[in-house]
Amino acid sequence: MATPQGAWLDRMYNNRALVPEHAAHFAAWARDSAAARQQHKCHLDLPYGQGPNETLDVFPAAQRESPAPVLVFIHGGWWRSLDKADHSFIAPAFTRTGACVVLPNYALCPAVTVPEIALQVVRALAWVHRHVARWGGDPRRITVVGHSAGGHLATMALGCDWRRWAPDLPADLVKNAVSISGLYDLHVVRRIPFLKPDLRLTAAQAQQTSPVDWPAPAHGSLAALVGADESPEFVRQNGLMRSAWGERTVPVCEALPGLNHFTVVEALTQPGHRLHAVTQAWLMHTAP
């Protein structure tokens, strides 16, 4: 039985309970993702490693006059659910404006740990840098975007010591990151009762994988955005990275009006929306 504090954490972080219509969003994502795979050129289930779920999808840019900037989108789901196939709907909004979009999968808790998932994302991004030119992508212009748990993984990717991982990789492999409703303090996450059975986070793992405990990376910028209608804890988490890494590294830190934990993902695909504009600016390495 959850303690009073545990019950409060469940209320703050259980987005499916906070948004009763979440199933309708998931159904729309699945429908639109199937249509994206049918209607747009794509290369599915390319292996980036030998481990479980280590595959990714590539959606080349609609126009290929020059090497295209690369958007790598990392899905959420509390590191324990969802799939890249649920998020193909994100690709067309960016391929039509000249980006190459890559969607990696990763294994899910409790079969693996959060640190193991983070290393899968590192392997995926190393693969993208080495191979994306085959599909017209520019390995020198990789921006990582993630939602919720994916926002956490995108932030970790920005802070990765790439040269230590492999000497052929540039130190600034990830040029920018956009974290949407991300999680940065996993010391709090490990205490959330409804997540404990699957995540099984230890104190050491939380320390290892909490970007708030890391120094600001030497390269790149982070945009941290959250729906203003999300729980106070998600809004608080969003501000943590600017406090940790400073305004220079996190020049964009915003709560977007009228959006909850699911509609904020859909806003990413809407031309003219602030979230879409920030992401486009990060892709082109211009001020949002």
C-alpha cells in the first residue's frame, strides 16, 4: 500500500490517470503512424545492434538536393511501454520540410534496466552517425528529440562523452536536443509506487542516469518544453535542467499553454506551433 507521499507521487506522475482520454490519443497515433508508413518512403526495422529491440526506422527527406539534417525521435512510455511504430506519425511533418527522420526502438523494463536502455540509445546514435548518409542524412547535423522517458534519453545523449564511447565518433555527435515533458531527476522517479515493479531503479542507477547530476555538456543546446496542463511535478522537472546546466546550454525552457502529456506530442507535428518551430530551428541550428 502506498504511503501518503507515494500516493501523491502516483497522482503527479501517472499521466494515463491524469488524462482519461489517453486511449483515444494512442489510437490516433497508431492510425496516423500506419498511414505514414504506407504513404511515405521509409526503411523499417534496420538493425543497429544485436540486442533486444535494437532496430530503427528511417524516413528519408522528401527533397534530397543536399545532405539533410537528421531528426532522431525517441519515444516515451516510462521506459516500459510503447514502440517506435506508435510514433511514425511524427516523421512526415519533418521529412516534407527537408529532414531525414530516424525512430529507434529499445528494450523495455523490467527485462532491462534504465542504464541499459541509455546504452542502447548510444548504440543507435552511433549507428546513425556512421550510416545515415546512405539515406541522404547529414551525420554532422543530428538533433535528438524525445518525449517523456524519451526526453530523458535525448538529454542523456546530449551529455554523452562520444569520443570515450568510440574514437571514430565526434565529440559533438548530437548537435542539439529537444526534450518534451522529460524526466531528469530519477531519484524521485525511483520512489513512484506504480513504477517500482517494472523499473526496479536502485539508488546507484538513479544517480548514474539523472542528468540533473551531470555537468553541462561542452557541446550543443537543449530545449526543455512541457505542456502547461501537465502535473506540477512534470512542470517542475522541466525547469530542473536549466537550473542544472544554465541558460547558455538550455536557452529554451518553456511550459506550452493548453497542452497535456499527450497533446504536446501532437503539437510537435503542427506547423506554426511553438514546439514545431523550436524543433525546426534546432534542426537548422538557428535561434528559435
